[in-house]
Amino acid sequence: MLALAVVALVVTTLGFATLTTKGGHMTTWLRFYAWKLASGQAHGGGRITVNGVSIYYETYGAGPPVLIIHGAGGSIEGMASQVMALAASHLVVAADSRGHLRSTDSNAPMTYGLIADDLSKLLEGLRIEKADIVGWSDGGIVGLDLAMNHPDRVRRLVAISANFTPEGVRANPVGVTDIPDTEIPPMPLRYRLLAPDPAQYSVSYRKIAIMGRTEPHYALADLGRITAKTLIVAGQNDVIRREHTDELAGAIPGSRKIIVAGASHALPWEKPGILNDYVVRFLDEGN
């Protein structure tokens, strides 16, 4: 109880509740911080300098390695349910992507390919030769890029609510991907307190928004080069067009596809138990 009380105080102080109104996952965040304090499975955080930026990462659990990649404008906490579920049987690595919360940015344009290279170098720095990849939204796109351009790093891939061209996103989506770059929202308190350089907030925000609007541009032939066993997951009411998800799954040799009934793009928050069961079974089968 004391641990949970401490976590509640920290979360309230840092303003994390501003991220939790969509999908109603405030309880999950509180449970995540309590779990990190009490489970014995959270090993703490660290930093590694790659491609001119400082990437913040955390590790949890033990077993076959899995890299978890959050979505646009998010952070490690956005994949809290997946971290906790996988840490029971895996060594989980989770990081804030460049320009997101605790990781720094550079003057270079933000691209999915550059983020993928950052995370490939993170695995190298942690002496992890090959890992399973679980990515959501922008993180799913980065997972696709890793599987195409860093195939030796990827054992299996789970891409959740990912698109391979900008046209795959429904016009004027409302939800977690609705990140306009013309109106920068006020800086969240959590960013002011945790970011290494809060002054970069508006610049990084705009770069993230532009990246999501103008990228990725993967050809079907490029997707066809993916050799990792792949699971494509999307919500029934996702902002990613259903036909686009079908095309993505069809382009990757031998991939599987799951459409989760009643779920939107916020699938990891809305249906964590269902999603985690699919992910764990896929990663562990045949091991």
C-alpha cells in the first residue's frame, strides 16, 4: 500500500494524468509504477549515446530478449501493460525514442529509419545480438524498418496498428495519432521535469508530427524482403485503413494477421489482456 501511495503521489506531481485520458489507462500507469517498485523485475534505467543523441532505456525481467517500441509522442509508460506481461518470461528492453520525453534529439530530421538505427545500436550496446520486436503505431513502423534494414537484429516481429505509407491512415483521424504540427500544445509538466532539454519540446513535437504525416514510404517489394516471423495486429476501428492492414500482412511472406474486435488505434490500452495473450503466444511458440 505504501508503494502504491508513493507512486500515486509521483504520478500526480509529474502530471502523467494528462496522457491517460484517452483509453482510460491511468490505473495501468499507477500499477506500472507500483510494479516497478515491488516486483523485483525492473532493473532500472540507463543511457546510451547513439547517432548524436542520448537514448534513455529501461530493462525488466529475464529470458529471451524483446524490444518494445512506443508510439508517436509517447514514452516507455505508453506500453506499460506489454512490458509487465512480457517481463514474466523475457528480458524486456524499452526506450524513449529520440526526441521523446527522456531521450534527447539532434538537428537531423526525424525519420523512422533513423529511429530504427538508434534502437539497433541500443541493442548492440546492450550486447543483444538478436531480439523480438513489439512495436505499436509509430513503434510498429520502426519495427518494420528494423526487420527490413537490420534483419540480423530481429528474430520475430509484432507490428501493432502500423502503416507502411501515409495513405494507410484514414483522413482526419481522431485519437492518439492526431498530432498537428501547426498548433503546438502546452508543454506537459512531465516533459518539463523529465526531459534533458525541455526547450526542445516544440521542435521535437513538430518533427514527430511531420514525420507521421509524410512517412513512411515502404514499397511492397521492400516488405517482401522481411524474413522474420511476423504478426500484424490492428483494431477493428483502427485509424489505419483495414485494406491497408490487409495489404501489409499480405506483402510479408508467411505473416499472420489479427484484427481485434471492438478496438481502436488505442488497442494496447483498450484491450491489453487480449493483445498481450496474442503477443506472448506468438513470441513463445516453438521455443
